[in-house]
Amino acid sequence: MGTTKQHENPLVTNKKLKQMYAAMVEMRALDEYCARLERRSKARRLRPVRGEEACRVSTAVDLIEGDLVSDTQDGVAMDAVAGAGTAALLRRVDEVLSGAKGHAARHIPSRQLPWIEDAGERLRLALGAALSFKTLGRQNIVAVYARAREIPAHTWRQVLGIAARLELPVIFIALPDGASSTVGRSMSVKSQAWGVPGFPVDAGDAVALYRVAQESIGRTRGSGGPVFIECIHHTSGDKKTGRTYDPIAQMKSFMLGRRVASEAWLDGVGPSFLRRLESARSKAALTKERRV
């Protein structure tokens, strides 16, 4: 038996680990690619998702057809996870950067709910979608991505209270906002007080997040009601080197330690994705020239 098989965990297979790592790296590469385009166009419409890769990928990678996502930002972070190709991703980026109206529904095989600037209204829209699933007897769920501090406590209390009372199929993922682990735990405690089971999880631990997400999704699909997953930073970085906390580096170290993949494969994911992006952009530009 090979060394890779020897270290394989049946709960999170090596294939799944590689899938999550690739999605995390591609999400960051796309984020940095968009940032470069923003600097050139002097547009500021996309909020960076650096540091959120594990939180987003681990909780969304196994969503199924019909599931919906409510995101804290209007952007492209979740589109690649949903299966969008490079050409579609680039069209989406161009539309967001240009401020085009109604772009959320175009080009992308997207599961995202329409983006609304007011965070409280976004949460209420997500509740409405979840209520529709429950009323129609569908086994789908709504995954809500939000930053706890961007939403007033009374709004959280109201939204979580309604979700608990109606046993809605919705999972709330609170993204890290730089708060300490104590603040993270207190938010999870509050969610439980408001009727929704809360779980604080290390925002950089993709494997732990995946396992909590799988248990939560299974519970919610089985009519178990809503769940609140609090993504928290247990540490802000290495004080000696000044390096910031990096979920991708943590995932890479984990995979190398268990011989899930070679370092060459791990290092090649990002450059390969960027080459595909550039190729798609070149083809799009050539097509545009031919039309002109």
C-alpha cells in the first residue's frame, strides 16, 4: 500500500482535500487578479476575500444543485466554487467592475441570491428563500455568508430567532473580521441563546471547517433547522516574521505532512489557473476584434 493511501482519512478523502486546496488557491488567485484590474481601472467594487478562503470553500464545496448562497459582498469569490468556467468568470468580473446593473443573473451558473447593499435586508431575503424551500418540501438549503460586526445585534437576534422558530434550512457562516477568538466564541454563544446551534471554528483550518459544515448541512437538510458557524482567527500571525495568518499555507502544510500531494502539484495550482484566465481573456479579446 502506498504512502498516500496510508494517510487517507475516510471522512475527508485525499481527493476532497485536493479539490478544496485547488478551490482555495484559485479563489485567491482570482481575488488578486481582480485587484490588479481594479487598480488599472481605478474601480473599487470588489472587497478582498484573502483569509476567508477556507471559510468559503470548505462550507460551499459540497453544496448541490438548487442550493442558494447569500454573500456579504457583490463579487466573484463564490462563482468559481459553484463551477463557473474561466470565460464566465471574466465576464462576471468585467460586469462587476463596470457597475453593470443586473449582472448577478447573467453568464454564471450561479446559485447566488441577488446582492442587496443593506446587510439586514440580505439576511431577510435569505430567510425568505429558505422558507420557500421548506414550504415546497425541497431538500435544498441557503448558505449565508456575513460578517458578524457588520450587522447590528438586534438584527441578528431577530433573524436567528425567526430561523429557529420556523426551523428554516439555512446555515449562517460568520466570516472572520479580525476579532479575537473570545469575541468569536461569544457570538456563537449568542446564537445559541437566540435558538440556533453555534459552532466556533478556526478560520484557517479547512479540514475542521469542512467536517463541521458537513455535519451542519446534513442536519439542516434533514429538517434539523438552522446552524451558525463562526469562523474565528485563533492567531493573527507570526510575530517574529510579521507574516499574516494564511489558511492556504496551513492547508498546504497539512497536505504535505500527510503526503496527500507533492509540493510541485501544490505550487502549480495557482499558476495553472492564471494561465487559463489569461487564455480566456485573450480569446475574448480576439472574438471582440473579429466582431468589430
